[in-house]
Amino acid sequence: MQTRLLTLAFTACMMLSAPAFSETTRVDLLGYPSTAAAAIRTIVITPDTKWVNVEGGEIINFVVGDKSFAWHFYVGFTVTSFDLQLVAPPGLLNRRIVAYVSPDPMYIGRD
């Protein structure tokens, strides 16, 4: 009986804490918008583009057809990749394009 109550209590606790384990992406950990003038480089996204490689700390101007947006990859230290649709202006990207983010070299080797 006691084991059954403990199992039930544990299950209830897990169900109540499920939202804490759900995958939510905090956009504030992915960087922030920038201007094209501040961009270090430009990446053209074509229909064949599936991913882009960027470096932490870079400001990239993304060109999609006749539109563009710039993003500063000032990312959290746990961010290694994310879907650009999360940060692009609404409707600009109509499919998943993964941004693979390498560590910012300014912080490599520092404690």
C-alpha cells in the first residue's frame, strides 16, 4: 500500500513538472537583431540552403531573395545550433534552416 502511494505521488509530481522539461527556446539566448551595416559578412540563403555555419559573436547579414535581415550571434554558451526561423522576421523563411554556431574565439580558453 505504501509503495503504491509513493508511486502515485511520484507520478503526480512528474506530471506537474512536465512543462519544466518541455523544449522551449529562449530567443534571448540566441543573440539579437542587428543592422546590415554592422555585419561582418553576408550569407545568401538559396532554395538549396539547409544550414549555415557561423561563429559566436559574428554579425551576419542574411539575404533571402530581395529581402534581408541581420543577426548578431551573441549566443549563450550552451547554444551550438538553432533554427533561423526563430529569429528571422515573420514570413521571411518558409522552411527550417539550421544555424550551426561555433564558439566565440574571444572566449575560448578562458575560465
